[in-house]
Amino acid sequence: MSQRDDDIIEFDFFDDEPETEQATQRRTALRPRTRPSQGPPRRRPPGGTSPQQFTPLLRLVLAVALAIFFVVVLVFWIQGCRSDSRRDAYANYMESMSTLANSSEAISSDLQKQLTTPGIKQADLIAALEGLTDRQEQVVRNAENIDPPGPLREAHEGAVEALRFRVSGLNGLVSAFRQTADDRDATRAGTLLAGQAERLIASDVVWEDLFLVPAQQELRRQDITGVNVPDSNALPPDSDLASQRSMIALAQRLQGAAAGGTPTGLHGTGIVSTVVLPSGDQLQPGTENVVEASQDLAFRVTIQNTGEHQEVGIKVTLTIEKTPEPIVKTATIDLINPNEQKSVTFEDLGQPPFGPTTPVKVDVSPVPGESRTSNNSSEYPVVFSLP
């Protein structure tokens, strides 16, 4: 056998050697994968999350967002309900206090009427004041039974204290009138009466400082709008009825009523001026006055007590001649002291006549014992013009 044949035999022998386990694994690793016949291979989404995994996550996010939305809505709804409930509590309380304030002011109005009734006797006045005191005590009891909102408890106590001052003032007036029933010294009697009436004035200060202002501040702090805090006055703000001067004059008037008969001394009133509003022009008798008849047209009449005694219940009448019926307005001055001036204003006059000269007349009713009445009436020729 030649050398060449030997080489061939050696090569064939080498190729026919059985495969080792390592060679088998190598060929297996190099064998390409076969693709399934259903189609192209599926691609995974970026990040490694499949659509099947993404859908439940989206649902979870939406559920959480919806839950948060409902929680927020619920919180706002609860806050709104609490706000409405708080406002209703304050509104109901202020409505109750308004009723009390009006009741107390009605008593004060009746007091003023009694003190300014012409010819009233002291015994009758005392009986009337006792009845007013009973009514005011009932107002205090009603106020004590009201349960205010927590932040207004202190202010409510201030209102109750103001009402108690009014009871004290009325009781003090009753006591003073009894003490001076037979006292002929009007100055002493009036001074004593004025001292008791100061409690009525003090009650108005207490109501404002301890109830009205603090309650308004609390409502602003709570951001509660549309709820009004009531005011209340034992005497009109512009009244001097409780002054020493007025009370001395009242004592003199009561002494004259007790004596009976015609009042003695100088009595009387007189017209000082008649002014057109809002222009402020003063009407002149005997001279043609041109007046613009606007919607705000009014007349302010000022009178003066020209006598030596206090006068009460003075009736003032304004008459504007017109066809078929004149325009007539009346007002009453409750009380006016000697040499004092007071004014009344006539408003809501309607449509006056235009064109020809129209008489405008002012009359002041005479007071008891008044002998000179020439200054109690005045007539003004007026031409009403369009605004």
C-alpha cells in the first residue's frame, strides 16, 4: 500500500469516529430556530410590559383618580353644609334678637308718648310707667331664654344687660315720680327724674358697645353675609327727653296739670322757616317762589317754642292746593322746650300742580294757654316747574 493510500485511510478513520457529547451540544446550539407558522413574532412593548399587563394598571389608575375626585367633592359638600348650617344658626339667632329689640323699642315709644301727653296727671303717668316696666321685664326674660351661637355668648350677655338697664330706668322713673308727687320744687323733681332717665341712655350705649359692634365683628370674622345685627334704642338718638332741662320742664307741666284749669304763664310756638329740599331754598311769604318738582321734593318746617314752658304734641300741617283735592301732610313734634327749635320734614308729596301759582300753607296747632297765634300760620305762593 502506498503512502497516499495510507493518508486516505487515516482520514477516513478520523471522520468515522463517534461524536462526542461536546460536539453534539455545539451543533445543537448552532441550529437555527424555526418560526411558528402563525405569523411574525410578537414584539414586547418598551419596558417589558405587555398590553395584557398594561390594561389592569390603567384601570387601577382611573379607579384611584375617580375615588380622589369623589372624596374632594364630598369634602366640599360637607364644608358647604356646615357653612349653611352655621349661617342659619346665626340668622335664626339674629331674627330672635330683632324681635326683642323691636319689642323693647315699642315700649320706649310708648314711654315717650306718655311723657309727652298734654294734660296728663302724675298718678296716671305713674300707672302707665308701671305697665311699661312689666312689659320690659318680660323682654328681659325672653332674652335670657335665648341660646346664642357659641362665639356670641358674651355679646348676648351685653344685650341682656342693656335690657336690664331699661328696666332699672323705668323703675327709677316710677320711684322718682312717687317721691316728687307732692313736691312743688320743679327743679329738684326734674333733676331727680333726669338722674333715673340716664339709665335709659346708658342702655343704648351698652347695647351698641357690648352687643351690636361685637356681633358685627364676629359675623365678619365668620365670613357670614346677609345677616343683620339689630339696633335698639330706649330713646330716639336725637331726643333730649331725658335731659335735666326737659325733666324740669316736665315736672312743671305735671304740676300745672295737677292744679287744673287754664295753664298759667307764657305759652306759644311760631314758624321759623319753611325750606325746600333738596335745593335748600327758603320759601318767602308774599313773594313768588319757583320750586323744581323733582321726585325728591320735600319741605322742612322749623318751629320755635316762644313761651316759657315745655310744650308737647305740637301738630304741624302742610297743605298744597290742588284740584280736585289738595295735598295734605301732617307731622307731630313730641316735645319742645322753651326757646328751643325743632323741625319736621314732609316727604312723598306726589305730583304737585304745574303752571299757575299754587298756595303752599303751613299751620301749627296752638298749644294750651297760647294767646298769640299770628305766627302759627304762613302761606307761600309757589310756581312748580318741571325738573
